[in-house]
Amino acid sequence: MFDCIVSLITPPIKGAVALIRLSGDNSLDIANSIFTKKIEESYRVYHGYIIDKENDEKIDEVLLSYFQGPKSFTGEDVIEISCHGSMIIANQIIELCIKKGARIAERGEFSSRAFYNGKIDLVQAEAINSLINAETLQAKKLQMFSLEGKTSSLIYPIKETLADILSLIEVNIDYPEYEDVEQITDEKIVDEVDKIIIQINTLIQDGERSKLINEGIKVALIGRPNVGKSSLLNALLKKDKAIVTSIPGTTRDIVEGRVNLNGIILNLLDTAGIRDSYDEIEKIGIEKSKNLLDEADLIILVLEAGILLDEDKKLIEMTKDKKRIIVYNKMETVKEKDPNKIYISALNKDIKALEEEIIKLFNLKELDELTPSLCSSREIGLLNKVKDNLFEAKKEAIEGISLDLVSIYLKNAYDALKDILGEEVSVDLEKEIFSRFCLGK
């Protein structure tokens, strides 16, 4: 049994209409106590007035919708009130609902109730928040797959196969004397586990790519001072955000920007030029630049065409094990160009070769062919946990370890799949996930 919660579910700004939602076991009673008409029939819209009967005050003319549980988003009785879009009016209605017994909803509490009432699983719940925050059509499309349940459906067959293997192991252990029971062998376990690992690897591979679409690519622009990093940032953003001068060390802190490239967000970070410096402020910026090397999904190492200094060589060595693109800026200064190098002129906004390389490196030309995939860090982390436990189960089966010990790793993999769907989610994890939601969701 849940108490009644109330919240504004449209942005808290002046507009044509504001929408207020109540959800909980006594939401219908509260609505009837403040509305001029008797609300009895669900799934219809009522026209009338919100009134404060104690003060004999008519607050606003509204449209009120009633959705009877469990056939509502939260699975509870839900009331939605459309009033005029004044925050004074919306706040009056919310305060009146609170006076009648409701309380203000916490972040994500409507979605949380939908999850606990079995209306959505955890993959769908996370998709709601990601859908709201989607910045590209591709990211929106991915979250729609999840919201429709198509992403969760990728997990169910794997979960069922693992359940079948675990059940068979259990029967073999408990009833070894039954001849009509299928005998589970190490070879069969290894064969079945290998098939599941292939499926999990595919889900992880698709998920990593989808995660980039959903969250964007963190791109660090690295190079020695005065090589053109800030000019490149401005060229990518198509506006002058970073200060550009001929004085080395102008950029002393991280300058950020965001750009949509072929349907994926590039989170651009222009860093302080990396060099030996005695300036204390510049040294802090340089240290931040070095730390970004481990955090970035992509490093764009900017060199000056026709010039290779010792500082450049150090940066080439420093980034050799990272996913990187080396670009040669100020291409107008060289006559003969190496066909194997990427040349740009950041100052002249001629960066097409770099953009094409990013598209090629992350396979961004095929974003229209998106399919359902798990794409949050939580989901991909749990998929890796599934894979690790499957490898351990396979290893023990090959070594002939007893079935009851092999089944421990299979059970761990099975539980991780349940965790993805939220079938056994802890209260702490639930609070952490839904706390990211906006108010009213």
C-alpha cells in the first residue's frame, strides 16, 4: 500500500498549460475533495474547477483525467490535472493536495512505483530517464527500443537457458538413481556455456557502441602549446568558444564543448598545452590534461604540419596505447603532404578529413541500422559479470570439478541477468538509479 504523492510533471516555467500528477491509494479521494464534479468513471477526462472548500476559493478551471489502477503508468490510481500554466496556480493546487493528505513526490518516484508494481522492469525504467535526456534521434531510438521492452527481451532467452541447465544439474545431484532423467555431463555444460558466451559477447559489443550513442564520446584535444587545439575546438563547434592567441600557454584549464556529429554527441575537451612549465597555474592545467588521457574515449593529438619537436615525440609515446587520431594542423604551411596522414587547417575551419576519420573510427555511418541493445554502464557491467562467471563455470567443468561447485558460477551468472532486469534489485541501488530522474517522473 502506497501513500499518495503529488508533483508538477511539466517544467516549472510559465506556459500555456501545466500538468500535475497524483498517484497512490487515496489519490481519487483527494481529487474528489478538491474538484467540483464527482469522479467515478476511469479513463475519461472531466471538465470543472479546483476549489478550496475551506476558504470557499475557486483556484482554476481545469481538465482532470482519472486512470484506475492497475491499468495506469504506476499501477496505482492516478489523477492528472491540466491547469493554466501559471506557477502560482500550479503551486496552489499542489499545496491543496498536500493539505488533503498527499506529499511531494521524490525524484523518479512515479517511475519507481511503476517498477515496484511490475509495470516496467529496470531496463525500461532507466530508459525513461535516458529518453528524457536524449540529445540525438539515434539516442532517442535506442531508448524507445528499451521502453517498448525489446531490449529486455534479449535477456529472457539466455536467462531461461541458464535456468534449464541449473535445474538439470540440481536434478542430477538430488536424484542420481533416476534413469529417465537426462544426464548432465561436463561436455554438455561446456557446450551450452560456449553458446551463451557468444550471445553475451554480442550483447557487450553492441552495448559498448550503443553506450557511446547514448552518452556521447568524450574527446580530449591534446598537444603542445600553440599547436592549434583551441582553434580546432572552435572549428568543431562552429563557433569561437576558446580563446585563440599566438602566446603559448593561453589555455590553462579544460575548455568544454558539445557537438553533434552524424547523430552522436562529441563531448570535446580542449586541454592546456602539455610542456615543461614553471608557471604554477599553467602546471595545474597541464596535470589536468595528463589525467584526461585515461578518461577520454578518444584522443585527438594535434601536431603542427612539417614540424616535429621533442615535446611532440613525448606525446606520441604517451598516447600510443590509447584510441587516438593524430592530426597535422596548419596544412597550408606544407606543400607535399603524406597521403597516410590527416591534415587540417583549424584556423580556416578546414577539418573535414578529421570528421571523416572520427566517423570511420566509430562506425558512425551505420547509425540508421540501430537494433535493441543494453547501453548503460550498469547493464554492460553486469553483462561482463555474467561472462566472467560463465568462463569460471566452463573452466571448472573442463577440469572435472563436481557439479555442485560448477553450478555456483552458473547461479552467479543467472543472478546477474536478473539484476539487469531488476528482479532482485537492492533498495540502495533502486534509490541510486531513480535519484537521477527529474521531479515528476
